[in-house]
Amino acid sequence: MAAARLAEAGHDVLLLEEGPLLAGADFTERDAEMTEALYAERGLRATDDLAVALLQGRAVGGGTTVNWMIMLRTRDWVLDEWAERHGTVGMRGADLRPVFELVERETHARPVPDDVHSPNNRIILDGARSLGWRAEPAVINARGCVRSGFCGHGCRYGAKQGTLATYLPRALAAGARLVADGHDTSEIALQLCYSERTVKNVLHDLTTRLQLRNRSHAVAYAVREGLI
Ligand SMILES: Cc1cc2nc3c(=O)[nH]c(=O)nc-3n(C[C@H](O)[C@H](O)[C@H](O)COP(=O)(O)OP(=O)(O)OC[C@H]3O[C@@H](n4cnc5c(N)ncnc54)[C@H](O)[C@@H]3O)c2cc1C
């Protein structure tokens, strides 16, 4: 979103993504291939003590390429709590309502039509209503969803209106540049058959000599100098 808005406002925008750029038929719907291609640490990311597993997208579009498309607005009572307990400013319900509406419009967020709920969701919806509980269909950011059920593997039908289908094309059309498929130190070491320590030393020498602040700054430098 930020990239699209900044590029459209005439700023020079460079998008860096450590994961790959995949779209359409690249999403094979094969669990082994897609989990490895689209998730951080091949789907096995966890906290250091392994107590909490963290399923996180790692591809152009980030989590919005693999997520299940449920579009929830942060509730007013949560925003109020943030303001009162944590001092957030300009983030009350009334402030964010136009922002939510804008994002929902731009990502084609709509309630799931009543006749396309899966049987298990249908049971939950009907059951809740028959008990007199408030129950609503989920709002999802999809256009022409074919209900393949493979949302977590990326959408090969182009229905999912994540950042890959919405803000990224806008950013690129407005002149932003994208560099994907980054490697971390261990991957570079593996590919070059060097130790991680050697790779770190070389990176440190390079960034010091060229007065670069970090890896992102180094990629921006390489793009500017026409090296990539
Ligand atoms: C399977 C799944 C289903 C989900 N379903 C829903 C849902 O239905 N509704 C909902 O609201 N949320 C859902 N989420 C959560 C939602 O997708 C994420 O909360 C959201 O995408 C987070 O956005 P973000 O921009 O903070 O980070 P991310 O989307 O995680 O994006 C960060 C990106 O930065 C890249 N990156 C990280 N470090 C570097 C680096 N050093 N250099 C370059 N690139 C880097 C990562 O590879 C990643 O692509 C789901 C998440 C998953 C994994």
C-alpha cells in the first residue's frame, strides 16, 4: 500500500523482498512445493525456544499472497483500548473508518455470498443464527473466487486480491522497482561453498568500504549503479 501511494505521489520507490515473485500457474497447489516456496523457513519458523510456531508468508505480497483473505476491521473497543492504555493518536474508530473503507474498496473486500459457504461454515452460520447469536458471513478480498480451497498455496486463479494483485501492480505502473529472491547469509554461504563467517566478513568489508548502512541500502546502491 505504502509503495503504491508513494510511487503514485512521484517518489522513487524500491521494493525489496527476500522471497520469490510467483503468480498464476506458478502456484502449483502442491503442498510440498508451495510450503517450501512461499513460507518463511519452509513453514517451520518458530520462536528460538520452539514454543510458538509462526506461519509467515515469504514471497512477493508477503502474507497476503498466502492468507485466507478474511478482512476484519479492528473493533472500536480495541482501538479505544490502544488509545487509552498505550496513547495511540489518530487511530480511533472514527479516524480509521475512512481508511478501512478505502482499503476494502481497493482490495475488493465483500461478504462471502450466502449460497457459496462450505458445508462446515454453513452449519456454524445456521447454528449460531438458530441460537439467536449474532452471526455474519466473513468479508473476503476476492474477485471471481472459484473456491479451490488452496488459498494457503497462493491463488493460481488470480482471484485473491492481496497486495500481489492490487498494490504491487499499481506501484510498478507508477515506476516503483522490485527486487525479489534475496538470500540470507546461510543461503549465500551454502551456494558459494564458503563458511557463514567468511560471507559475513566480506559483507562487512563491502558495506564499510562503500559506506552502506545495511543490506537494503546495499541493494538500493546496486540498483542505482546498474549492477542488478
Ligand atoms: C496461512 C496464513 C493465513 C492468514 N489468513 C489471514 C486472514 O484470513 N486474514 C487476515 O487478516 N490475516 C491473515 N493472515 C495474516 C496476514 O496475512 C498477516 O498478518 C499480514 O500479511 C502481515 O503483513 P505484514 O506486512 O506485517 O508482513 P508480511 O505479510 O509477513 O510481509 C513481510 C514480507 O517481508 C519479507 N521480508 C522479511 N524480512 C525481510 C528482509 N530482511 N529483506 C527482504 N524481505 C524481507 C518477508 O519475506 C515477507 O514477504 C494469515 C497469515 C498466514 C500465514
